[in-house]
Amino acid sequence: MRVVLGVAGGIAAYKAAHVIRRLREAGHTVTVVPTPNALKFVGAPTFEALSGQPVSTDVFDEVDKVNHVRIGQEAELVIVAPATANTLAKITAGLADDLLTATVLTTTAPVVLAPAMHTEMWHNPATVANIATLRSRGIHILEPAVGRLTGPDSGPGRLPEPEDIVAFALSAAEPAGASGALAGRRVVVSAGGTREALDPVRFLGNRSSGKQGIALAQAAAQAGAEVELVAANVDSGLLAALPSSIAVTPVESTLDLQSAMQAAQPNADVIVMAAAVADYRPAEVHGAKLKKAGDEGMSLELVQNPDILAGLVADRIPGQFIVGFAAETGDADHPAHDYAVAKFRRKGADLLVFNDVSGNRAFGHDVTEVIVLAADGTEVVEVGEFSGSKDDVAQKVVSVIADRLPPVESTP
């Protein structure tokens, strides 16, 4: 495969040398296109020696070969690692003031960006908006790792390891669904948090953003699955950033979510219940906004919602694999882990992904830590403990799911 490796001007540029080596060892031809600032970190001779190809940064180099168009046209895969905040902004705006951005603007090949920057830059609203826009255009984003950055600070923004960049990029280069650990499977994922109406203005809800469920849907799609996402009150900007191959069914209440999941179940090979579901709803939904009554308090009568996960397990079709989620907190009697194990035993799912949300952890954040539980006979065992960005954790959870599925039956 003809691969273009773009390198932007960040300290993580040194890892690009290892990316080149891994791509070459896998039999791919690599053309390195650094930005001028990248060459302040790693010199052109290093890139040329490792790639076996000449290196250029300027659209006016070798004008007779029209490099600013030719390189992008001939590429079968374009990777930018690291992609700095500045380079992301230029690609989003469609600028082409150097050979790298011109190549990205020209190519029709899959484009993979591996951002690397300080945490404050990664979380800046401008960068967040740029990432959402790029994803909506079909560009593949490998979220940064969490760890030590330049200087004493740590957090999200570290460039992933070269082997992870190469694996992600080569997977993105595959035709959708052509290969992958979940190729030939249909996966239904729920995400977000249900809302239970009290009146036309108010509702009972929870703090789930839906980020983890969205990450799981994307990871399943990248693994080759046909994916439906049932999204409970997920921010429209997050949904807009999803690739068009993921079908989205929006819902609001627990009963809406139950109906959507029941409708999707008969055709699903895998069901992942990542949504945060309200256990109770108001017994009465008022048609007008409830008004204050002086200094008096208000009492609400609540009724229990159906247990969607238990219902899906009870109605599962033969061979269907069901994954539950548990966001738990501990108390004076038991740690959160004990409550997760008890929930797993009650629900009867094949896997339970558990995270301890004590102390405002997990909800709304970009990083998380989970433990995956499975049944080994009558015992509940931990089959994985993962931490990092929600995208990174989603990739690992999907890998656990894929490893526990039977082979896809071929059609004669």
C-alpha cells in the first residue's frame, strides 16, 4: 500500500520514525511529508533514511512533478502523526499552505489523524469543534492517550504508541465491513441517559453524556460491524460527528429506550446496553408546569421502570451476546465492586462493564476506568481492567467481546 505519513511540528514527531519503520516492516511504501516545523524536531535525513523516499515540505519543490497534487492522488492511505492543534485547525478550514495540508486536501484516500498536544489545547472548544467537524467528514481520529506530556504535566494529549497508530490506520484503510474482528456482525449499542418527564418543563434524569456508548459504537464499526446506536438524549454535536454508516435512533424516556431495543433485538448479534437508565419515573406527567405553593415542599410519587437489560436477556435469540454496564458507588457496607458483581448475577448478561463513579468520576469526562466481568461457571471473574480515553477503553472492550463470540457461519 502507498502510505503518506504527515508529520506536524510537535515534540511527539520523534515517534513518527517508529511509525515509518513499522509500516515498512509490514510491506508498505511510505512517503513522509513533514511540515517545516516538524523538521525542527526531526531532520529530513532521518525520514529519508527510514522511508527510502525523498522528503519535501514545500509545494514549490519539484514543480514539474506537481507534488502538491500528485502525492495526494497516488496515496492509498494518509496518516498525520502527530497532528498538532494548528494542523487540525488548518485541515478543518481547508487550508493548503504547505505540502502536507495540500496533500490532505487533494487525497481521496482514507485520512487518519493522530492528535498530540497539551491537555488544555485538546479540551479547548475550538479543537473540540474541529475534531467533530473532521469526524463528520469521514476523517478517522485516533484520540490521544493519557499520560506524561512535555514538561511535568500529564493528561489526555499524549501521542499513542506507534504500534497503536499503525493498527488503527491500517484498519481504517479497509473497506467498511470488509474485515475486522466484528465483520459480518450486527451490533446494537445504547448510549446516553434516559429522561422521565414530570411536566412540560422538568424531568428526572442522570448525568450520563453518552460519550462511552458513542465510543463503543464507533469501535464496533471500525471492527467491521453493522452498527445501530440507540441514543438517549445525547448531544446533537456528538451524534453529528458519527460516521454515516452508524444508524442512529434517538429516544428520550426509559419506555422509549425499551421499545427501541426490543425492536432492534431480533436482528442483533451483539447488544451493548451502555445507556444509563432511570430506575423510576413519575407516576403522573402533568400537562402544565407545576407551580410553587408558597413555602410548602413537593412530594412525588414514583413508579418503577422496567429492567431493560434483564428483559433483553430473557428474550435473547439463540447465540445472541449481551453486554451490560454498571455505574456503581460504594457505601459503608460494601465497595462498588460488590454491587457490580451482584448486579451481574441478577441480570444474566454475558459480560458486565463496571465503573466506579464515586467522587464525580466517569460521567461527562473524556477518560475512564472500567473492569469487565464475565461468568466462569458459577463464578464471576474479571477478564479485563482498562483505563484511558473513552475511545481507547471502547476499543479494548470491543476486543473482549469479539474474542468471546463464536465464528461467523459462512453462507453456502
